[in-house]
Amino acid sequence: MQLHDTIKAYGLISRLNHWLGALLVIVLLGLGLYFHEMPKGEELTYWRGIHIGLGTLGLLFLLFRIVWRGLNRHTQAALQVPSLQKASHITHLVLSLSLL
């Protein structure tokens, strides 16, 4: 498997970026929901600190992902109606911004 993206397929780094990012979002969501209901105290402070630390690492990871995407060629999108292609692009942009 190639490290870089090609016109036909995503490379190893892009795939790892995708799945590690998804895993990180799920973990951060779970931690946020877990400590949200806790009473104030040391345990809440501990879990909130982990959440903030992982979120900071996630931000660095997201920035790397954006740079990597900009430096590599994009895979060719599936042929579809122009309006669906535009909607797909907008949806991808909104999801990326919501992660940020």
C-alpha cells in the first residue's frame, strides 16, 4: 500500500488520518458525556483534564490532516450529477469545520 494518495485510492497516511480522527472524536464525545453528569470534585477535574489534553492533541492532528490533504493529490470523485457533487463538497466542508 502506498503512503501517498493517488487518483484512484487514498494512501495509508490518509486512511490512518481518517480512522484515528474518527476514533478520537468518539473517545472525546464519550469522555465529555461521562464527566458532564459528575459532581464537582477531583474526579471531574481529572477527567476534564484528560478531555482537554486529548482535544488539544486532536486539534494538532486536525491541522496535520488539513496540511496533508493540501499537499497530496485528491482522489477522483465518483461521477454524479453536478448538484450532488456540489452538495457532497459542501457536506464535507461542513463536517470538517464542525470537527474544528
